[in-house]
Amino acid sequence: MKQSFFNFKIELTWSKLMALLILTDATVIDLVNKSNGQLFMYALPFVVALIGGKQINDAVKEIKTKLTQ
């Protein structure tokens, strides 16, 4: 049986929920103020950093626990 190189899973954590909340709020504020995505544009890099950083942190933690077993 061939094992896949990529193991992809998403765990919902507090930081990811907060990132989603930031993105949703930025979108709603932009729509209400008709600001053509200005707030969304500035919020998106922070959201990507929160979600990506958490995914990387979780992956490193999982690798470290496998190596110590």
C-alpha cells in the first residue's frame, strides 16, 4: 500500500476561530462602509499568519511527539 506524502488535517482551535472572526468582521465593516475592501486587505495577512502559524506549530509538535516515542 502506497502511503501519501501529505497528511492534511485541520483542527479548529481558539486562534483559528479568532482569525475567522477577524476576517468576518473586516468583511462586514467593508460592506457596511462601502470601503472597497480596504480593511479586508489589511486584515488578511494577519489572518493568514494566525492560521498558518498555528498549522505549522501543530505539525512540528506532532513530529516531535512521534520522534520521542
